Amino acid sequence: RIFGHSSFAMLRSLAHRALRPVAARIASPALLSRFPASIPQRFMSMEGSKTLQNLKDAFAGEAMAATRYEYYAQRADIEGYADLATLFRSLAEGEKNQAMGHLEFLQHEVGDPVTNQPIGNSHENVASAIVGEEHDSTNMYPGFAQTARSEGFEDAAEWFETLAHAETQHKKRLQRALQELQNS
């Protein structure tokens, strides 16, 4: 074990104490009720501001941190460090909550910070996700595969092509979901 029981308990306690106020502020109904759909009328626009770019960067960073910590937790599980895996999962949840808090601000300013499509209700969210999957499957991953292949990284090129195919399947699933929403 990397951490003794008392050391890990102390680290976990510190992590929970550090995350509790953030998670409570981000996820609480009281906070969410302070940011209704009319937020653009209540505050000046952030368009073109450094704050808007900071929110986008923070969203991306927190979302990536959550994914990295989930990966680290899986590795810790494989290596037999259950306590460490638990710590990483707890931290990942906190990072995800922080990213969602950033997204609350961004939805009123730019919509989806990746696709720039409106988000908020299920119809908008699915439509935005379709735009993202379309970009990933037709532009991003094929371009990445082409670059990897031209640089002699055939394994990476094949990986990117596999992901392009997966993104196409995601898009199809989302298109079916949108059709079902429109029919309901």
C-alpha cells in the first residue's frame, strides 16, 4: 500500500473537506436557482472578455482532470491500491462538478463551449452533441489519422480511424434520440 490507513484517512478527509464547499456551491438547488435562464439580462455580456475565455479553459481543464483521475483510479485498482483508487474517484467527481459549474455560466454566453450550439434543454443538448460527433467523425479524427500516418505512426492512425468510426456510431444514436424527442 502506498498510504497507511491513517495517512489515507487523513488525505481522504482533507480531500472531502476541500471539495465539500465547492460541490455544495456547484450542485445546490439554491445556487442553480440564482442562475435562471434570464441570466443574460441580469448580467452584462461576457462576449470577447478574458473571463469568457477563462471559463472555457477552466471547463476544458476540469473535464480533462476528471477523466485523468478516473484513468488513474482504474490503474490504482489494477495495481491493488483500492484506497488510492477511491481517492482518485472522489477527486474526479469534484473536478466533474467544477466543470459543470463552468458549463452553467457558458450555456448562457456561448452555449456548448465546443460546438457553440445552444444548450440547456434536451432537444438543444442532443442537437449540440450531434454537431460535435459530426465534427469528430468527419474532420478531427480523420485529420489526426492522416497526420499520424504521414509521420509514420501507423498504430496511432489506426486508433484515430477506429475513433472516427465510433463517433459516427455515436452521431447515429444521437440522431435517433433526437428523432424520438421530436416525435414525443
